[in-house]
Amino acid sequence: MANSHAIESHMQNNDPTKIPVAVVMVPPPAQGHLNQLLHLCRLVSAYDIPVHFVGTATHNRQAQTLVHGWDPQTVANIKFHDLESSGSNPLQDPDSFKCPTFMVPLLKSSMELRPLVYNFVGKLSATVGKVVVIYDSMIPYVVQDICSVPNAKSYCFQSISAFSLYSFSRELEGQADFPPEAPIVKEVPSFEGCYEPDILEFSKFQNEIPKSNSGDLYNTSRVIESLYLDLLAKEKITGTDKNWAIGPFNPVSLPKKDDSVNRHKSLDWLDKQELNSVIFVCFGGSSLFSYEQIKEIAFGLERSEQKFIWKLSDADKGGIFAGKDRKADLPEGFEERIQGRGIIVRDWAPQLEILGHPSTGGFISHCGWNSCMESISMGVPIATWPIHFDQPRNAFLVTRVLKIGVELKDWERRDEVISSDRVEKAVRTLLDSAEGDEIRKRATELGDAVKKSMMEGGVTRKEMDSFIAHMSK
């Protein structure tokens, strides 16, 4: 994997034979987005197309450090380029329990990459037949000049579910009439409380940037969201009727590793548990809880008498390599009492591998779209606990539309502390009830369908082939 100097050396070779097409991936500096676009790099590079991943040194390093389900042998065509700006790397306050307030200054600082990305694409365009820029929907400002490069075109990666994007647009435009094929959209929770005012203001600014993208990409599958993808295209909600559902980006099959030395302890522990007997508890990288809420979760897990893995660590601080930590306190004697029945992971956890393990029977999740897609592709039902952003709509999709989960946190009561009784009930429902068995059956069937869609002749494989053909024209 190369740094930003790699392209310079290539240009100095004066090779008269140009590469037909190269892709430049432009992510925002937020871990969930970095992870998705890094996996998209892997999918594109599988077509023997060189991919250039551009960003600050800190976030390029973060993307590579925290990626999971990643096989280094499959990414020889991916090069990382450090484009340094003078922007700071704001840190999260470990005592802030709501929306991660570091996001806005962090995203604003990333806007300084605009001239650097433009210059990079301009230089690259002299060495290849066509440059394809794939940028995240959060940062169109950074790539708005790409349209002036004669042999370059861009595609927008929509980082949320098609269902969330469609329902958001309907609400923002004040549309009360819903298409007859999607009446359930009118029941979706309001986005009130999902975003801080500063984030809404930033998003509004980005949405007003003139767009010239050639189509939209989604980390989803038509097996999951065909209806809403079709509605987005039909109504041209994003300004285009061209979209490709090429997810899941994460691998859907995980070969068992023989490297016992580097294997995470949670996987060794799962090997000893029964089929579908463990619930995985993880709230992503931008979620913080009060001490009171952590204790309620602990008591709920303990009283459920079910087995669990709980990833309990600080939220993303804007960068994983700096900033003060806050070690979450647990009830006195809790870890001793749950010995053998549960494990606490305070550092990084291999989420994809845990979800893909046959002993994992449920997932308590904040319903970030990455986590939803990983859980769906592994056939694991979800107890939904949305916290902010698009998560309440993803939770609605999981529980009300796909019917592969149970509601743990009611978004209308989002400011309340979730009681240990509710945690206990959700865990027991998924792992120890007839209702849970039915939900798991649907989740398994959907996961199997998603896996088949990725195979030769499957709908997702056809979508990816179609996108590659379109971008290579």
C-alpha cells in the first residue's frame, strides 16, 4: 500500500501506455464511512482496476487500522495517499453522551481537501484514460471541481440505506402523499432529535452544492431494499435515476483462520458456546453512555441469564490515536458474577467475525447502517437501540419492514434511560422464546438470500458488473 509519493513516481516513468481507468475514493473523516468506502475499494479492485484512497494521514491510518473482514492479499491494486491539510482533528468529549459533537468541526476541516483532491485528480488524469471519482454524499463540496477535468467523472456514494434516504427526503419536502406500494413510510419516526442543529446546517450547505455525478451507489442489496431503490430512481430524489445497489460491502463468508496466536479472545470463547446462544452488544464508534445507563445494561444482561459479548469502550474521539479516555465503570462485582457466561471487550472487537460465528444468536445494536448490513448478511436478528443520525429509520426498517428484529429503545422515548428490565426482555426474546425463533428464521433466510445475490448470476453481482461497465465507458 503506497503513500502519496507513489503516484508521482509513476508519472515520472513517462509510460506511453495509459491505464484505461482508475478510481479515486474520497471518504469523509468518520469511521463508519471510512470503513464502507475502504471495502468498496476492495470490490472495485477485484475487477483489476487501480484504486486510490485519498484523505489525511490520520484518517487513512485509522481506516486501515480498524477495517475488519479485510484480506490484504486481495487489495494489491489499492494505494493510499495522504493529502495533508491544516485542519485540526477535533476530539470527542468523553463525558458527552449525545450526538458526537466533534463531527461538524471535523467535517468542516475536511473541506480544506478540495484543492488537494482536485490537483490529485488532475495529475492522475494525465496518466490514465479515465478517472472515476467516488465521493461520499456528506462531502460534495470537496469534489465539486472534478467536472472541469475532461476525462474525469464522479459517482456519489449514498452512505445510508435507501429506505432512510427515501423517507428523509419525503419528510424534508413536506410530502404527505405516499406511493401506494410504500404506505408504511408515513409511520416512520420524525427526524426530530436525530441531528444537532450544526450538523443539519452543514448538511444543508453540502446539499446546495451543484452536483454533476453520473449516478449513485448504495451499500445495500435489491434483495433488501428493491422497492425504495426503485422509488428513489423513479422520483429522481437525488437528481439522478441511475443507482446501483452493490452491497453488502463486507465479506459475506469468513474462512476460519488457523492463526490461533492473533485470533481474538472473543472468537475462541464463542467456539465453546452452543449454536445461537450468545448475544453481541455493541453500539458503534460514535456512541457514549452515561454511567447510569451502563449499569442498567449490565444488570439487564446479568438477569437475562443468557450468554453475551459486550464491547464496552469509548466512542470515536474524531481520531483513534489521541485524546483522553474514559473507562466505563461497571457495577461492583459484575465481572466476577458473569464469569464464564459473558465477556467484556474494552478494546477493538472483530464485529464481523463475531456476527458471523454460529454461536451468535442476536445483536444489540445502535443500528448504524454498517452494523445493520453486517448483521443482515450474517443472518443475525437485531435488538434495536438507535441513538442518532439515520439510526431510528434503520431500526424501523429492521423491525417493521424486514421484521428481523425487536425494538429495545423506542425513539419517542429517546431521552430516557433504558431500564434493565427492557434489556433483559429483549435479550430473552431473541435468545429464548418462540418469537425469537421466528425472527431468527426470517433473518437467516434474508441473510442466505443476500449471500446468493453476491454469487455469479446473483442480483448484486449483476449490479456491480453493470456499475463497472457504466463507469468504464
